Amino acid sequence: MIRFFILGCSIVLLTYAQTSTGLMFTELIVHRTCLILIGTDDTSKCNIHGKNDSTANELHFEAETEKYASMIVMAKAMIESLLSTVVSLFLGPWSDKGGRRPVLLGGTIGFTVMLTMLSLMCSWDINPWYLIIPSIPGFITGGTITVVLGAMCYTTDSTEEEQRTAVMAWMQTAIFSGVVLGLFGGPIISTNCGYTTVFSIGAICSALSTLVIYFAIPESVKSAIKESHLRGLFDVSLLKKLVTSIVVKRDGFHRFVAWLAIFVYTFSVMLQVGDTSIGFLFAKARLDWDAAQYSYAAGIGLLLTVIALSGASLFGTSLGASDTMLATLGLVSGLSCALGKALVSKGWHMYLSTSIGMFSAIVPPVMRSILSKSVPLDDIGTVLSLTGLLETLSPMGGAPLFALIFSHYLPPIYPSPVYLVSVALFVLLLLCTACIEVLTRRSRNLQFYTATPEKETEE
């Protein structure tokens, strides 16, 4: 279990680097847009740390700046999403033969290069559009999505079925831990030391993550083909394998359970992304909160999520709770949180709703665990790459859907329709989870969960 702890620590370093620099990158773009594209020499107008007594002219100036900056941030997000989506399609199937370590190392090395370039470029007096160039080497290897994909595949390769859910929950805990540290650490470092220090520390963390993986994490695919290297990475046959792995009926593959797990996984991630996309706008419209108040509440929510994920993994291992029981706990927690937000009228209601929803993040790792037990071991990388693809694409569905509903039914409409839609979707996911439990029990006598391959049994 020590190597999983070490792998989790490397993920904490990487997600911290991503979160802390991601926040500061947006702030840097707004500041550079104000100075260069708007063409002002008055740096006081570009003070992005907020002023509550802004005049009408200053508010108009800020709106114009944010309009230009949003285009740059959107272009950066599109480049990163497109690159990580395309690469993850091939990396998952390729890693089943080429190994997991190249996937892990490729993602961390790319991120190290990107942050190193940004740490140099942010001190240059250049057009802010040039600042999206480092995203190309950063995500040409897949970015953090492929690192998470490689970590989940590595976990599946190296654990027994009874331990898998707990270890995957630990990996999810590591991700959220890095996010929490980045949310609080990034702004503090930026305020006191500047942008260069933020990106430099991020690059150092990514480099440390690379070194940890290189020296401490052995290859989990025993029969990894050294000759495959990169020349077989973009083989079109890998896409064919991706389709057949999730569609064709064969021994060791329970299609209906796999499909339901993918459905629950995708929509649970979409609900999380959708909630995040409108969270601040909802809090501002309903409670008249500013960014600092919302960030504080969001940070506490993430901290509680980390604690909940750790507790849920221990609960699953010590008490023998099934995967579907843990998924049900997470979905009920998410449903209660959505219902609470729909009925929010005071600030403490938001904190209460966030606290109730602390277990909702357990759903994605549990569904990954169920999925990994429903397919042959040789296809783990292929199938989990599909979940990575869907996770990458889910913001394109969740964010616009929530934004559309929210914009058409703004407060003071009460209760909030956008969160009532979330409640209905959570009910649907609970029904799907119940179907997974029924199919699991029905297939148990037929050895529904994939038996350990003969080569592992001999070991």
C-alpha cells in the first residue's frame, strides 16, 4: 500500500500545481489584457484585487477588460480540452500493452514544461494571447487527465477487487487535497510574491511529481512491450479496440453493468461541473455574496470532501460496505445538497447544504471501481480512457445546461429550478445504481465480477 500512498502524493503535487496556477493564470490574463490590449498606462485601473467603491467608469472599464480576457481564457480551455481528449482516446488502449508509467510520466513532464514556460513568460511585456502557447506542450501528452487515467489503471493492475474501491477513493482524496491546497495557497503566494513565484513553485511541484513517479513507481503491466514506444500510439486500431471493448459481448465482460456505471459516472461528474459553473453566480444573486465569501465556502466544502472521501474508503474496507452502498451514500448526499441549495435563503443554509453534500465526490471513484471489475483486465486502460474522455467532455454538457436554466430562472424565483433539475437527475442515478445492485446479485453465482487472470493466480 506504500506505493499507492506515494502515487497519491505525486498526484497531490500535480493537482496543487494545476489549481494554484490555474487561478492565477486567469488573474494574470485579466491584468495583462487591461495593460496591453486596452492600452492604458494607469496601472491603478488594473488593480484586480477588487474595489467595493468602484465608479461607473471603472466598472465599465472592468467589464471591457473581462470581455477580452474571457476570449483568451476560453481559447486556452478549448486547446487544452481538445488536446487532452484526442490523446486520452489513444493513450488508454495503448497503455494496456505499452505500460502505465509512460502515461504517468508524459502527463507530469508536459505540465512541468508548461509551468516553466509560464514562469518565464509572465515577467515579459507581451501580448496576453501568447500566454496560451505553453498549453500546447503542457497538454500534448494529455495533461492531468492522462495522469489520473494512468493512476486509476495502475490501481486496477495492482490491487485485489476487495481493496480497489478504497484505493481509488484514496486517489480521489489526493486529487481534492491538491485542489484545496491550490485554492488557498495560490492567492496567498501571488499576493505576497507575485506571478513568477506562483508558476515557479507550480513547476517545481510538477517536477517533483515526475521524479517521484520515475524513481518510486514500478511498471504494473508485466508484459509491457518496450518496442511499442510512441510509434504505435496513434494507431487507428486502438480506436477500434475502444469501441469493441465496451460493445462486444465476451467472457469476463458484463455489458449492462458497465454501461450503467459509465452513465452514472458521466452524469455525476456533469452535475458537479454544472454546480461549479453557476455556484458563484447563484450565491451572488441569491445571497449577495462576493468572490471572497464564495471562495471561503467553496474551500470549506472541498476540505469536508477530502475528509469524507477518507472516511468513506475506511468505511468500505473496515465494514465491508459494497460499492453500490457507497455509491448510494454519495448520490443521496448529492441529492440532499442540491435540494438544500434550491431552498437556500440565508448564508448558513449554503454552508449546511455544502456540508451535507460532502460525500457526493465518492461516486466517480466507486463507479470506476465497478467498471474495472466488469471488464477483462486486458481492457482496463481502454475502458477507463473512455471515462476520462467523458469526464473531459462533461463540462461541455453540464456547464451550458446549468447556465441556460439558471439564466432563464434567476432568483428571486424560489425554490431555484436549476437545483431542482439536479435533484431529478440524482434520483435517476439512484435508480441506475439500484439496477447495478440487482444485476450484480443476479450474476454473482455466475461469477459476474471478472475473475483474476490465470497469470495472477499463478503468482
